Amino acid sequence: MSLIFGKRVFDSLNKLITEELMVAYTFLAMSNVLTDMGLGGCSRWAEIQSRKRVERSMRIYQHIRLRNGKVRFLQIPAPKQDWRAPLHIFEEILKMEQRIATNITSLYDFTLGDKDYQTKGVIEWFMEDQMKNEAFAENLLNRFRKMQTTDLGVFMFDGEMEHRISQENIKEIS
């Protein structure tokens, strides 16, 4: 444990690093399966989500290190790799987002209990970002459910994902 953090906060921060990396790893596995399904737009989107999760884990890592804490690295299990349909992947994405949201909320409660206001500020950013991620995942799942009734609908959804990636890249460049 680090003397800079309370035990619950410290353990939860380390756990969140691991969970973010597990989600990143899972998004890569999903990207791989989506490519095999011929859904290149969805695959690229999942790959980008993987990178974003690594960045989020680094944000926590840097917070611990900036406060002279020593990060405790936990084991990352292999992700599931055998989804049979894109719908199952999008259902899994929503479940992951909900699980992360629950863990962030618990961590926030711990920061309040320990009066760790520096970590509280960092976690508030995560709460806001996670709220957006969860809402987006739910929206994607609902849209996919409506469009999956035909093969054409699935490929239209994939095209929309490709377009979304292009639009996000344009925003980042400008």
C-alpha cells in the first residue's frame, strides 16, 4: 500500500488500472472478431476504443505516480474471443461499460470517505467520461438491434461506424 492514499482508494485505483486494461484487451479481441465478420468499420471503432482505454489507465497510473505512490500491477486475464454475432459483442460492450461505471462510483465514494480530494478530482473526470461511454454503448446496442434484422442493415450500421471514425479523426486534426 502507498502511504499517500487510503487503503480502499489505493486498492481501487490499482484495480481500475487493471480493469481499464482488461477492457482495452477485450476491445482488441472484439476488433479481431468483427474483422473476421467483415465489419471493418465496427472493427476499427473497437480498436480505437482499446487505445482510449489504455490512455485512461495511464491517466490513473500517472495520478498515482505524481503523488509518489507505487502502482501495484495485477494480472490481466485473456479476454473472451468467441462471439458468434455482432449483437453479442455490442451487448458485452454495454455490460463492460456498466461494470466500469459501478467500480468508478465505488472509488468515488472511497475518495469522499478518505477525504482524498486530489483523487476525487481525477475520478470526477472518469465519472463524466464513463457516463458518456455508457450512454453511447447503450445507444449503439439499441441501434444495432433495430438494424440487425437484415444483412443490409448490419452493413449500413458498419458504414455508419466507419463514417463516425472519419468524423472523429477530422475533429482531432483540426
